[in-house]
Amino acid sequence: MLKEFRDFAMRGNVIDLAVGVIIGAAFGAIVSSLVADIIMPPIGVLLGGVDFSDFFINLSGQHFDTLADAKKASAATINYGVFINQVIKFIIIAFALFLVIKQMNMLMRRAKGAEKPAAPPEPPAQERLLAEIRDLLKERSI
């Protein structure tokens, strides 16, 4: 059983998956920074200097100026600003993956196009003779 597990773990697909997950996590961190540090601040300025991630609905009935204050007080909140940030991150990641897959598909098509299809095999002698007879009969009937 240990040998089977080792064979499974060392299979190429599992290693490729592990590399993909690690790169995906790193890419997720880059996108998180892009959204939080580059995209959302200008949107916050357009909205009057408000930190977009601080948009929340307070369900506790008390007043809190920021989401951090509400969390400190353990107040029940609906954090729709954080949710919108996550949606924007998802859209960016999905678009980036779309571009990568589109490029990979284009390269695959080019690679397949570069491989010239093999010439069709020569027909057997019987078929060639029958084609010649057919052509001779056509010439006679004209």
C-alpha cells in the first residue's frame, strides 16, 4: 500500500497539480494586492475618500465608524465592501486565466498546423486500374 501511495504521489499529474496550486496561491496574493492597494483606493477617492473595504451594514444597532471598530466589539455586520473586493479579485483572476488559456489554445493550434498531415496513401493497384478504365469509358461516350 505504501508503494502504491508513493507511485500515486510521484505521478506527473499530481506534481503538476501541486505546482499549479502553489503558483495559483502566489498569483492570488498578487491580485489581492492589486485590488486592495491599486484598484480600490481610486474608487474610494471617487466615492468621497471612503475606504471601500469599510462598507458594511451594522446589524447590532450600535454605531461604529469603521469595520475594524465593529469587529473589535464583536458586532454582527454584513461586510458588503469586502465582498465586492472579493468579486473584483475573482473577475481579475478569471480574466487572467482566460487570457492564458486563450494563448495556450492558440499555440496548440499553431503547433498542430505546423505538423503537416501525412499524404494519403496510394490507392491499391486495382483501384488505379478501375479509375483508368472509368476514364477511358468516359472518353468513348463523348
